Amino acid sequence: MSSSSTSSKAKGRSAPLVGPSKNPPRTSASRGGYRRPMDGWWKRDPFFVRYMIREVTALGVAIYAVILAVGVLRLSQGEAAWNGWLEALKSPLSLVLHLVLLVSMIEHARSWFEIMPKTMPYMDVGGKRVEASTIMRTGWIATAVVSVLVYLIAKWWQGA
């Protein structure tokens, strides 16, 4: 094989596979070129709309965590501070906020139970793969059982 044929093959491999780009590359000196608009990018696809709703519900979880942390702080500050925090939770604004947070928590849990079968390793029981719906129902049942247990323990503690 001659050196000229080798160099022509090398030139052929380095040639662009597609024609020249209509959009010039950006450089640090020039901000030219095409920029895709990003306004409302998540509204264009139902998958991303569901994704953004799931992400926003995480804010509800964070807000409720802050409310509980403030409660622990007030508890550490004495009975008067604790009772003040409890009274603040009984206000109409707080009740509306807690209703919104409850809906947010339920949606957050629903989305995570929907994702759970997709993220965990495959499970086989008796040689058959466990269905995604079974995994989701098991998550909801476990949540309901734990919620009832926590409620019963709180009621028992309150009466004790």
C-alpha cells in the first residue's frame, strides 16, 4: 500500500459525515449562533410536566420538615413556647397550609410508588416476576399500616 493511498483514506475518515453546520460554533469572544429558547421547556412534554410536579411536591416535604423542626425547637424552649406553636398550628391559615401539604405529600408518595418498580432490581417469587402494580400496592399498604400504627401510638401516648 502506498503512502498516498493511506493518506487519502485518513483524509476520508476525517472528513465530516454531515454537511457543514448552519449554526456557527460559539466562542468566548462571540456569543453568536443559535440558542434554543428554554422558556417553558417542561410544558412541551407530558413526561416533563409529571416530572416537574413530582419535583415541586418535594418542596411540600421540605416545608413540612421545617414546620416539624420548629416544633422540636419550641419543645426544647419550654411549655409556653410549645403551647404557642400548637396554637399557631390551629390557625385557619395553618390548617389550609396543612391541607395543601397533605395533598402534596400524597402526590409525592404516589409518584415515588409509581417509580419504585422501575428503580429496584427485578424480583422473582416462585419463578415469576413480581408485577409493578403489586410493588406499588405493597408500598401503599405499608404506608397505611405504618400511618395507623403511628396514630394509635400517639393516641395511646396522649391517654397515658
